[in-house]
Amino acid sequence: MTELLNIVILTGAGISAESGVATFRGPGGLWEGHRVEDVCTPQALAHDPELVHRFYDERRANLAKVEPNAAHRALARLDAEWQGELLLVTQNVDDLHDRAGSKRLLHMHGELKSALCALCGVQSEWADPLPPGTPCPSCDAPALRPDIVFFGEMPYHMETIDAALSQADLFVSIGTSGAVYPAAGFVRTARHHGADTLELNLDRSEGSGWFAESRLGPAGTLVPHWVESLLS
Ligand code: APR
């Protein structure tokens, strides 16, 4: 086994593409069919809650039709077998890393399977449709919203992520376009603290130039290969 590196991994929509979850940018991406400002901002939620809730209801319902792929499973294997420090940070709101079995996992942009009370801030597991006005199981206010970090809101777990990046020996980015901050800046933070950097992506991303190495191809092939090389 390679010397016990301290590893931080960032994943984006590309890792779930081969499972049948739509990415955001590019042909057929979610942001081709919807304007970000209409469904993914606090203003949109205030202006047209029906539309915003329906958008996430549809995506939540789609989770029942998709399964983790070889890339999710490889990262879960790495989580189980890696003896050193490891943190998997995902921008994805699907539950495919969870279902594959990753444990050292943080969802920085929220989760489809969670509801957030806009009043008391309590998060509740949520599997069903979530109409606007649904009462919070904790405080009973009719204020439950999708537990999704909208543009203009603070991503979750940033203190933990920053601390992990400052300690990382290796930062690996998988299936993300590098278009959205703060995640797009993680490679620079990791480099600043001396980490080696590797990108695994279908094509060159906006951040490719910041990585010491970029391997291009589908995550379902590249990730198992990388994990195998690390564990052997
Ligand atoms: N394997 C690897 N990479 C892939 C694959 C695949 N099979 N399919 C697509 N990709 C790559 C694309 O080339 C692209 O670079 O995945 C990336 C997906 O980019 P985006 O759609 O922009 O998704 P992501 O980077 O996760 O978006 C970041 O933007 O709108 C927000 O909050 C949303 O978390 C999301 C954030």
C-alpha cells in the first residue's frame, strides 16, 4: 500500500452521470432546462415556492431509479480500507455515495433526502414529496424547504473541509466542472498547503490548469483504477 497519505476527495455531478443522474452544465444538463435563478436561489424560493419545491421533488423521486456506479463503489472501498486520514466531500445532493457505503463523507451542498426548517433550522430525513407549507417535525412551523444550499447561501461543513485541506497530502477532484466556488478553489487551498493534486474528469474542466495531473475519461473507469493503484 502507498505510504499513508492524508487524502481529501471532492466529487461533483460527473461521478453520478453514469448512474443516470443529470449533470448541471453541458448538453442535456439541468441548467439547460432550468434557469438557476428560478430554482436555486433564496429569491426563487420566496417568489415561486411551488416551482422550487417541485424541481427538487422530481429529483428526489428520481433517486429511486438510480444506483451507485463503479466509481461510487470504488470510493466506498477506499473509505473502508484506507488506514490513513480520508475525507470525501461531495457537491452532489444525491445519496449515491451514502448508498455505496462511504462513511467519511460530507455533503457540502445539502441533500435531496433531507428537509430543512427555515424557522428553527432543524434538518429532518425526508423521502417523500415536500409541498410548500409542510410543518416542521421539530417546531411545527409550516416552514420546511428542501435542504439544498442555494446560490448565495453558505455551503455546509466549511470549517471541517478547510481544516482537512490544510492537512492534505493529496487532493483529488472527480467529475466537477470547477465552475462553482468555494469548491472550485479547494485545489488552490490544498496546493497552498503542499498537497499533490489530481483531477479525474471526462474532459478538461475550468480548473484543470491548477492540478499537477489531469486524467481524462469516465469516472466509472478512472476511479476504480486509481483506487486499485492506491490500495495495491
Ligand atoms: N465521468 C467523469 N466526469 C464526467 C462524467 C463522467 N462520466 N460525465 C460528465 N463529467 C464531467 C463534466 O465534463 C463536467 O466537467 O463532470 C462535470 C460536471 O460538471 P457540472 O455539471 O458543472 O457539475 P458540478 O461541477 O458538480 O457543479 C457544481 O454547481 O449548480 C451547482 O450546486 C450545483 O453542486 C453543483 C455545482
